[in-house]
Amino acid sequence: MYASAATSVTSSTTTSASAATSTAASTAAPTTESKATSASAPGPDRQGFWSNRFIRSILLSAVFLQLGIWVRNFAILLFVTEQTDKDPVALSFISVAEFAPIFVFSFIGGAFADRWRPKRTMVLCDVLSAASVFAVLLTLVYGGWQAIFFATLVSSILSQFSQPAGMKLFKLHVPEEQIPMGMSMYQTIQAVFMILGPMLGTLVYFRLGIQAAVVLMGVCFLLSAAVLTTLPRDQVIRKTGPSARIGEDIRSGLRYVKGNKIFVYMGSFFLAAGLALGLINPLGVYVVTEHLKRAEDSLQWLTAANGAGMILGGMLVMGLSKRVSPRVMLLIGFVGNAAAVAVVGSTGSMGVALAAQFVSGLMVPFIHISCQTLVMSHAEEAFVGRVSGILNPLFTGGMVLTMSLSGVLKTNLPLAALFGAAAVLFLLGAVGVLPLLRHKEPARTAPAAAGLRHH
């Protein structure tokens, strides 16, 4: 039920890209589109927003990626279920293949993204993802169905390199006043596919089969790469010096995050949000069957309500971005989610549960977009990848930890107590936001060319 919210936040915080600092502005030359828009009045300029070639390309790429991801997720899930007769161990390997690389490669990928040219990195990652998918297709033709896990694993690994590269491109090519709008549009695309994706993936698998689904995945990754080639050329990246090693980059990234109180505070509420979502993510079916006294398939309506809330939430954030600061929206998101989760875990009414799920989805963009905006506002261009690479595993680690414990806790505690605990964790996340409200905003002495994505 909360998988859509978890996926959304993971992809950006997860997700899954605010203003460049004056330091970043001095090291990155804006594109023509950025210059034109930066000269306009403060606040999102919708005409200038859509005239930005980078924004058009990155959003179209996101459409192709989301299509490929959702076909992959559901086609592989249904295929493995069929091949193994619902073996829970085999099914769990799908989640392992998707989430394990975040722990292993997130910070490493962020460090390399700060070294490599971001456009070339993203294009290469999409091409390699497509190549891995077509390699899996060959094994399926010759009967080696177990290789299907390889497609998810490789795609997830490559996303740990392409995601921070995408954030660097946002920092470089999007004016600061347009970033919240860009994040909102990206969030809306994700939310739409969270509603349509399961249907599309299921339809492709049952109508066309796993081989056709695999071909469609590869084609979507290639189309995304083709769109990304239209982005402005990479600028020459400043060399870190002949003696620089990746280990030194990682250590400097850790020192940078530890020395910036904003990122320390963000780490606390990233962890709180991950712990909360992981605790309730596997319990949706119990809400439906135990509290609401409905059949298991009614879970789809709660998921749809969550996705619809995310779509509207993305639009709200887009409209509020020039009047409400990201810090205030982040606080609203955590408090609103705490209330919604508490209601879902305690109500016996389907109508109330649907309304609470809608509110929970509505709050996701407030958290997701505000987090990305804060990272982009306070991280220098040279450290964007490493900051993202440190914060993302905190969220995912907390989520996986409580997901692994939720089954045991469910056998010993009532459902309402677990959802109440998740609500408390969201409130603790809100407490972590409070110091940000007192923290001084970054200086904006000059218009900055600001500089997401998840396989």
C-alpha cells in the first residue's frame, strides 16, 4: 500500500533533484535557456520553464524510463511467481536485487558522478541497462530463466551512477526558481505511472509474454538514452589533481556532509522517514483484511488513492513553490503523513481509509521535492553526487531494517500499534525539520544556474 510512497522517496531521496550557491554559480556557465529565464522575475515562469530544452528532454526521458521500470517490475514479478510456484525466497530476491545496490553503490556512484561528465554518464547508464536486458533475453531464449534477476540488479546498480549525475545536470542547467516546478513535474510523472504502471506491466506480460516484455524494457532504456543525447554538451570538469583517489573523494564527501548542519539534520529525518515507511509498507494487506474486512484485492483501491494524492500533491507543490519555502513544505509533509498513517492504522471504515491514503499520497511530494530542493540549495556543484550518495542509503537502510522486522512485530503487536509507531517516527522526522526553520537561507547574490532519476 505504501510501496508507491517508498518508491517515490527512494528514487529521489531517494529521490528521487533548488538553488545553486554563489560558489556553484561561479563555476558553471548557464545555458542559453537558463540565462533567459534567470533574467525574468522571481517565481516559476511557466513559459520559460517549457522553453528550457533540458527540462523537456529530462521529462521525456523520465516517461520512457518509468514505462520500462514498471513493465520490468511487474513482468519479472509475475514471471518469477509463475516459474517458482510462488516461492517466497525467489520473490524476495527481486527486492534484494533492487535495493541491495543502493547500500553498496550509492555513495560510490555519487563520488564517481562528481568526477564524470553527467550527460555522458546518464546516456551510458541507459545504454548499458538496455544491453543487460537484451543479454537476459538471449538467456531466456535458451531456457535460463534465472538470469531475469540480472536485469533488475544491473539496472539498479547503474541507477546509483545516473541518479546523482541527473542532479548535477539540474544544478547546471535549471534556474533556481524553476527547480521546484521541475521536481513537481517529475514527481507527477512518477505518480501517474504508479497508477498505470501495474496495469501496463500486467497487460504486457499476460498478452505478450516475458520475452516481449524484456524487449520493451530494452527499447525504453534506449529511447531514454536517445532523448538524453539532445541535452547540452557536458562542460569540461575541473580535475581533482593527479594524486586524487576515489577513496579521498569519498572521505572529503563525508567531511563535507558532517561539516554542514543542514545535511546532518536531513540525515536524521531521512532515517526517520525510512524507518516509518519500512514498518508499514508490508502491512497493507492486513489493513484491508483485518481492519476493513475486505478481500485482498481491495488493496488496489488504497494504492490508487495514494497515487492520485501524489499527482495532486505534485501540482500543489508546483503552485506553492514561489510562496512557501521548502522547509515549511517539508514540515507540512511530515506532520500530514503522521496524521494520515495514524488514521489508516486505526480506522475500520473503507471511506476513511481511502481519504487517509489520499492525504498520505498528497504529502509525499511535499517531502520528496522539498528534500531534493534543499540538497540542491546547499550542496556545492562539486559535492552534489556525494551528498546524495550519503543521504539515500540512510533512508533505504532504515526502510529495509523495519521491513525485515515488520513481520515479527506483526505477530506480537496489534496493527494499530505498528501504524502508531510509524506515525511517531514521522513526527520525529518533523522534529528533525525544526532546526532547518531557524537555519539561515543560502545567500542569493546573483541568479544561479541550478544544477532524478531512478531505474
